[in-house]
Amino acid sequence: MKRQLHLWHRWLGIVLGLLVLLWFGSGVVMMYVPYPALTEAERQAWLAPIDASAVRVSALQAWQATGVPRLPSAVRLNTVAGRPAFHFQPAAGKTPQISVWADTGSVLQASADLAAAAAPSPAAVRSIERIELDQWTFGRVSAHRPLHRVTLDDDAGSVLYVSGRTGELVRDTTRSERAWNWAGSVIHWLYFTPLRDKTEPWRLAVMWSSAITFVLALTGMVLGIQRLRLRRRYKGGRSSPYKGWQAWHHWLGLGAGTLTLTWLFSGWLSVTPFGWLDSPGITAQDRLAFSGGPLTQADLAQPVAAALQSSAGALELEWRRIAGASYFTALTRTGRSLLDAGSGMPAFLTSATLLPAAQAMRPGMPVQSAVMMASEDSYYYSHHGERAFPVLRVRFDTPDEATFYIDPQRGQLASYVDSNRRWNRWLFNGLHQLDFIRPRPAWDILVIALCVLGAMLSGTGIYLGWRRIFH
């Protein structure tokens, strides 16, 4: 049995040791350079204020111009290339968005010229290409395909991605960001374009590579404990039979082996293997129940002039329903706010207003607690991204203790937790990111130190394995 463990550990280390080493190194990079995304601040910088005088058709008239019979599930109004435009999400599942100019009522046709006009930079445009996919356009941006990739002639080496559906900027990258991501997210999550484009093969690759490397670490941990002697010591009073590089690997394995096991195990959980700890999250049915029904013709016919007048410098309006009442959310340079759709005046939602909307998501289920939170709890907190406060936490008395977090300032569902997500929060986020350690730079120092230990363990193993082959 010991012989088999040695063989398995040695050959798994030779084959996969370098991958584990790269995972530790790329994890440190990802702490500071995440996968490219258009942040809220970057989007605010791109959007121009809506010119109320240029909005000459209502959202209902604009939607009727599309010829689609069923009303949309979501509506936004913002400025694209200097003109106001409505953006509609058709109600049928993942159907691509449709955009209509709000000044003429004609359907927006995204083109290379429009993409160049939408590019938010004084730098000259070097090239514009129409693409379906590249290394930096995975994730939510895929709903905007085809994309226009706009390469700018600036010092940062900026590349912008403009939606082929709505004409909006949907992602931006710089030369530095792309370079660091090759050493970070691409390696860590196996984000290689031919593989990542195929969702299930990519998921299986992540799942099985992390599972096999877990076996590598586990066999090493078992062997390390077996070879340790604290009473009947080896010759010379040593607790380890090894010397040199082997001794380093043995002691590093005993010291960092548990950490390596928990990181590999939690990484395995990240792709919900075999559906374990899977959770539905906030479903379309939840959103519909919270809204009190789909958007109506009356909602789309609401004039926007009052809302734009009361929210000076509004960059975007979004149609919102809460418990059957109609609202707008307005995005400005300072953030988002909720407006009454009829008067355009600021709306302030209380627990009494939001509870009926929350109850509609779990009809007949008793509410265990409803608390307006001004600070974080263990499941709604800021770590890699900022959370909005206050937030109403509504927990239902159900077997899975379904809990919704509702943002009263935006009038939307902010987060959802059930029993599976609670387990996942600790087994994945807790073990993999150690995000229960909140103060920085304490978190940075600890995680980097642990990653260095893990890298040293992997590095000594790689050296020993290859020395075995070539000597």
C-alpha cells in the first residue's frame, strides 16, 4: 500500500505539480487584477447625460416599432453616440436585447461607425473589428454578440468592446490588464479560448483537474504523516528520514499540506461538481413575483420628462415594478436612486412596502425575520466588490431557510441565500478566498504568505519528481 501511495504521489506530482504551482502564483495575481469587466465607475464615465428634449417617443411607441408582440421584461433609457436610446430585453428567455432610438423611434442598427462614435476616449481609433469571441469576452458580455472590438491608439493600449445589439460599451481592457490576466485568471481558471468557449468541457476540465490534484495532495499528506516520527526517532534524533530537498518537501508538506488540501477541495467546489451545493439563486419567477407582475403598456407609456427633470444629469433610467407599483431607477454620477414613475420624485421604500413584495416570492410561507441592515452579515458583505446599504434581509421559515436581501434604494433583489449557499459560502469562499478575514492589508499579507508556502511545496515536489526522471 505504501509503495502504491509513493508511486501515485510521485507520478501525479510529475504530471500535475506545475499546474498546482501556477495556481498558487496566479491566485496572488488575481487578488489585484481580476478578469476584465466594465465596472460601474467606468460605465458612469462612458455614459453621457440624457437630453430630455431629444426623447420624442415613449418606451411603448419605441417597443411597438420593433414589431415584437409580447411586451419586454426590462427597459432602459440612456445615451448612445450622443443620441437617446431605449434598450429592451424581450420576455422570451435569453433572447438578445433590442434597441430603438428615442428621438426617431427607429430600430438601432449597431455598426462600426456607431462603435467608433461610442468609444469614450479622445484617443484615435486604430482599428475596428467585428468579432463573436476573443480571450476577453467571456461571461455576461456574450449576450451582446456580435461585438465590435475597438483598438485605440493610446499609451495604455486600450481595447474597447461595443455591443453589436445596443451600441453600448460593454467591456474595456488595457495592455497591462491583459498581460497580467495571462498570469492570473487565464491560468487559474483555465480560461483558454478554445476550451472556455465550450461551457461543459471547460467545467469538466476544472472539476477533474482540481479533483486529481486533490488526490496528489492527499497521498502526499498521508505519506508525510506516515514517515514522521516524534518518539522513536530516526538516526541522529531526526523526526524525518529525509535530507536536503526531500526534507524541505516533507516539512513543507506537513506545514502547508492541510492548506493545499482545503484550497484544492474548495477550488473543486467552484464548479458545483455533480450538482453538489447547487442553488437556484434569484430566479426569473422570484423577480416576477417581487415585481407584482410583468411590465404593462401603462408602465411603458409613462413619460420620462419629470424623472429626468428631478434627477438632474441622469445617465440612465431603468423601468422598475415593485409589488405592482411603477418606478424608475436613475443612475447619476453619484450613484443610483429610486423615483416614482408618476411624479418623477424620489421614492423611499420602507420595510412595510417591501415585505408584501418579498412575501409574494414565497406565498404561504411564514416570514421568520425581517431586518433592515445597515452593515454586513456573514452572507451579505463586501470583499471583492462593494455592497449597498441599507438592505432589507427577509428570511423565510422554510427547510432551506431561504433568505432574500432587498435594496430599498434601487428597489431590487440584491442577493439570495439558502442552505446550499450557506455551505458554499464557507466551503468555497471561506476556504478558497479566506474572505472571513476582513481587514486589509492583514488579509493580503496572510494570503500571500500562504500562497508562497504552497508554491514552495509545489516547487520542491516538481524538482524532486523531475530529478527522479533525469537522474
